[in-house]
Amino acid sequence: MAEWSPPQLLSLLVGQRGRLVAVSEPSSRRYEETLRAPPTWWLLGAAFAVTVWWVLFVAAPTIVAIAGGCFAAVLVAGALVSYGGVRVLVDETGLHAGRAHLPWRYVGEVESLDAQQTRRVCGVDADARAFLVVRPYCREAVKVSIDDTADVTPYWVVSSRHPTRLARSLHPTIVQD
């Protein structure tokens, strides 16, 4: 095991969010990102809730309007948190994208994609068997080929705001920027 100073060890054990995490060996293959919905989506959601409130306020008693507006706000917030809270994680077990997990033994060639390449690989050049974890507000992605003869999935495409960093954590020899 590598030599660690006490502050470095403490920061590894506590993690970035202040939670205790297990650390067995220092690894350069670690990456974590949450693909959150952008602020504009939240503003549109708030505008929708206000619109629901206004329509009900005009046509129904005030208490119904308030209840309807609150219900719409909670519904929109829940949808944005659920859809916009996709976690991408690379750890000692492999790649986690949302609820899916790809173990290290099946990780093949890794490619960082720019916006145009992502659009092509998810559109005209797409393979219907591919596994996609893409969000429209993340224009770039990483393509991970699958090295498993028993799996019909040829590759994964995972959205990322930092595709080069994600690709490096999956394949440390990638040096492009």
C-alpha cells in the first residue's frame, strides 16, 4: 500500500461529501459525477407549477388552487430529481451508470465523444442493441465497448459533462484533452 500523510488519508476516508468511505488501495481509476438537470429545466418546471396554480386560481376556490399548485410543484420536482439525478461512478468494481453496472472484466475500448460524435452514435450510427445512459442536457459522452461474447450489447454510451476525465478513469492511457 502506498504511503499516505494523515491529511491525505483523512480526505480519502471521509470523501468529498463528508461521508465515510472504504478505501483499500489508492487508485487512479475513480470518478464520480451526477448528471443533474440544468437550472433552465427547473425554471420551466416552476413556470408550469405557477401556470397550474393560476388556472386553478381563476376557475376554482383559492384552497384548490394552492393545493393544485403545490401538487404540480412537487410532481415536477420529483420528476426532475429522478430523471436528472443519474449517477455515473467508476470504482474498484467497474462502471456504474444509473442503476446499471459494468464490471471491469467486460470493459473494452473506451472512447471520449464530443457533441457531434455523441449525436451520431446515438442517432444515425446507433446500434439498436447498445445500452444508452444519455441525457439531452449533456451533449458529450463516453463510448465503452463490451468485451463479453455472451452479451449481445456491443457498447455503452454514457453522458458526461467531463467525458475525457471519465474515459481516463476507465482507461488510464487516454491522454487527449
